[in-house]
Amino acid sequence: MMKRWIWLILAVVCLPILGVIVRRGVGYRISTVNKFMLSPKELAKLSSRAKEQSDSDAALRVYQFYTLAVTNGQKEAIEYGRIAASNGSPVMQYNLAQDLIGLRDPSKYDEAKYWLKKAAAAGHDYAKKQLEDFDSIVQQRE
């Protein structure tokens, strides 16, 4: 009987303390979406840097925001992906090609192939492989 009282007292005292710890961030997991969120002010600043100064880092950050944190942000993601890809980022060249293929619009396939060639020329292994299999990949997506 005494053991039950001890467990009850521990539960009454410890559980609220654990709840406070969890709510304040200890053991709190942040989702990927939260990591890529931007405030309107940050978005405006980074968008401006990406467009006006062709800043690859700013373009990548805005691309990530539209890709990972915004529902139906694909059009904007591709716009900023083009900026980062144009500045020579093989990863963004590959990602942009994937986004363009994913649109399932045959008019975008030539541009996708162009970016895959650029990424492959820069040594991106996945781009090299996809370039070899480009026609079959496009057919699968249609």
C-alpha cells in the first residue's frame, strides 16, 4: 500500500515538471518545415538579394522555403532555383532538372536536360546517371 502512495506522489510531482521541460524546448523536436520557414521580412530581403545581386545563397534559401515550407510553391521555387543553378551550383542544377521533369510538361524537358548536362559536367554523379536514362525517366513520368 505504501508503494502505491509513493508512485502517486512521484507522478503528481514529476509529471508537471516534465511537461514544463518539454514545452520549453528540452526534448522538443523541430520539423524540417520549421527550419526552412521565413518571415515576410526575411523573404523580401532574400528575394531581393537573389534577384538584384544574383546571390546564389539567397536564391537557395528562398528555393528551400518555397519547396519545403509552402504548399503549391513550385512555380516560385523553380524561379529561384534557376537563379542558383545559373550561378553554377551543381546541386541546384540537378534539383532544378528534377523539378522541371516533375512538372510533367514536355515543353520543360529540354530545359531539364540542359540543367542535367550542366550538373553532370560539374561532376554531379546522380545527374550523370539520370542523363544516361533521361528518355526512360521522362516516359515513366508521363
